Amino acid sequence: MSLFFNFYLIFITIVLQLFKKSSIIVRNVKQSEDFDLKLTEWQELFLQKKCTVIGLGVSNLPLIDFLLARGAGLSARDRKSRAELAEVAKRLESRGVELILGEGYLDRIDEDIIFRSPGVHPASPAIEEAVKRGALLTSEMELFFDLSPAPVIGVSGSDGKTTTTTLTYMMLREELAKEGRRVFVGGNIGEPLLPRLDEMNERDLAVVELSSFQLYTMRRSPWRAAVTNLSPNHLNWHVDMDDYVNAKTNIYRHAPCERAVFNAENDVTATLGRAHTGAVTYFSSVKSSADEFALKSGDRAVYVRDGVIRLWDGVRETDYFAVSDIRLPGKHNLENYMTAIALTDGMVSPETAKGIAQSFGGVEHRLELVRTVDGVRYYNSSIDSSPTRTAAALSALTEKAIVICGGSDKGVDFMPLAEALCARAKAVILLGETREKIDLALRHAGAKMPIYRVDRFDDAVRTAREIAEMGDTVLLSPACASFDMFRNFAERGETFKRIVCAFEEKE
């Protein structure tokens, strides 16, 4: 009996020590600005603490696989019902995941570690209460940042994120392949990177697009970071513009960011750049020399003079390539290239960058020429989910367009969109949750062009065909998110392309 009791005491002592150690780890994670746990420490947490994953979307399903493979006790929560999740729910439960679904999906959060999907607001009362009780709130992206052996280059902003991320990735992939090094791309673009951690090493690079939702609770920044521009966006999710901007600053405010890239011609980002105490690279499509920037020691600049993109590194000026080498139309695409040049400074040669500029035809769903039928050009720019992006798309076209606009409401002001449409649209077709707001803004702006309002997406595309004449351009550029009708902008763009590609030439 005495021997059994001694073994029991030893067992209890070990358990208490493990619990004490794991509690210290959780507390340090919450308070540490470096947020620098390694995989072995996370693995210890997964084995000792229960995790919950909120949101069963694209990024969180691979996260669940990652956690289960490392022995985590796991629950998953989603607003959707069991019937809506169908096979996903069945598969997760067969693997031992406890599901909390439907309207009460945030009830009784008693797990130790909470992984939220990007769209789930951390200020939800249920989540805040759980954090007050001692739970650790994190996300799939934050876990990737903590575990990635490869340095991370991050891109954020209101517009241009996807194209800039793609260009940065392509330039680095082309250049680093010469040294046998690899580049991974992901985040808010493409596939989640967490499942690919085992493939990465410290010689590789990861290029990630980051939304304000992902950045909101980040306490670790990329090695290099860019903010392409900032304008009112997602104000249905953020408290106000200050809240939105503050979330974006997490891309450069923490370790290990060594250089931040800012748009000198955007008032918000220019102000952020001046306030940043670390090394900054500015870019401007207006300025023509380094002397026109207020550079401090260590700062750099990218600008255009005599039709050539140039970079000043504090000592010398390097010519990259002519603006005319860029296949993509529009000033915004010039700025996307300038951002990518600033991010890859010292790693990519001007010759490699020029080769990308001369060959890259654009990102899918961004001013993508779908087809010309009956002499009418149809462009898919479904990725344009803000008024400023639609304005940029319109400015890139050489002629006025028949524009399909509208979608789910992000709480932004549509007067700038109305002004752009008044200047550059031949006709406007409105649909979705925001059609009344955009219509009202157009009328306040004194719109003279025809305005059509429709209920269904296919009606919008077919209306565009009916009113288009030979030589016209039809542009899908919604200026809004897609969630009132589609899962995402890609599904919206694919639907547009499918309808257009089914058109038969008229007699």
C-alpha cells in the first residue's frame, strides 16, 4: 500500500509540474511582444491544453489537420448548421473533433487556446470573456509566423495587395532558383502555408498577403513589410478608420521587421512612414529623385524619372526598367511594381525584375480580359472589392466602360466611387446589398449616364450585353465584397466568366 501511495505522489507531482510549466508558457505567449514560441513548446501546449478553432473556412481546416497531427484535444465552432457543413462535419467528428455549431457556436468557450478565423472579431463578448478567464487567443497565421523557419515578407494595404504579393513572389522565385532556394506564397492569397512548414528551411522565403482581419491581433511582424495604400475599408467590421489603420500597422510595428515600405503619395501611409522609427523605403509614381523625399538615415526610395523606375539606396541610384516594359495597364500597377522592387531590394536584380514586367499578364480576376464577343470586350475584375480599386480599374482603361457594381456592404462611403463612375462609366448596372447606396451616391454626384438596377447576378451580365455596342467595354468591378451572393470574389469572377463564355456571336 505504501509503495502504491509513493507512486501516486510521484505521478501527481509530475502532473502538477507539467501543468504549472504549461500555464507559464500560456501566460508568456499572451504577454510577449516577440510571440516567439517554437514548435516543441507549442507541441507541449497542444498535448496539455484543449484548443478550439472558431470558423471552418479555407485556412482553418488545414489548421485542424495540423493540430490533430500533433495530439491536440480539439473542438471546432462555426455559425453554420450541421446540415450546411455536411461532409465536413461528419469527417471532423470521425476524427474526434467536438463540434459546436449554429447560433450558439460561441457559447461556453472554456478551452485554453482559441484559434479564430480572420473574419471572427476578437472583441466578441464571448471571446473577450474567455480571454479574461485566461485563454490564449491566436490564429492560424499567427501560429505560422511563430513557427516558420523561413523569413517572411508581408504585404498589406487597402488595394493592390494581391498583385504586389504575386509580383514579389515571382521576382524572388526567379532569382532565388539560381541558388537552389525556394519561395512560398500564401496568407490571404492562395493556399495556407501552415501545412507546408515541414518543407521550409531558413534559406527559403515566404511571401504572404495579410488582411486587416489577420493583422488585428498580430504581435509578430514580417522580416520585410509593405503597406501599399490605405483608404476607408471594412468599416462594417472595424470600429472606425483609426481601428482599421491600427490593425494594418501590426505588419511592421513588431520584431523582426527590419524594413517597412510605404506609399509616399497616400496621405495615411506617408504619415505612418514618417512616424516609423525603423528603416523605411518609400515609393512614388510622382516624385523623380531621392531629394524629393524626406529621407532619414537608412531610408531608401523608389521613383520614376525619364520613364525609368529607379531605386536610391542611400549611396547610389540603380536603374530597374522602363515603365513601358510593364504589360499591366494603369498607374496602380506601376505602383505595385515599385512596391515589389522595394521589398526585394538587394535580393532581385534589375534584369530579373524587368523580365517579370515584360512577361506577367496579370492576376486572375484583376482586369482580366475574358473574351471579345460581337466586338465587345469583357473584363473580369471581381477582386475589386473597394471603391478605390474600382476607380483604379476604370483609370486603367482607355475608354468609358459599362460597369457592373455592387455587393455586400462594408460600411464605406460610395461618393468617391460615384465620382469615378461619373467620369469613366458609359453606363452602370447595380446589384446586391449596396445597390441603393451606390444609386443614391450617383444621383448626388449628378450622374448623367444610364443606371440599371437588377436583382440577380446573371441579369446584370446579360443586361450589360444587351446595352453594349461594338467597340464597347464591359467591366465587372463591384467595389464591394461578394458575400451577399458568393462565397468569395473568385467564385463571383468565375461565374462572370462562365456566363460570358457561354455567349454566342450574334448573327
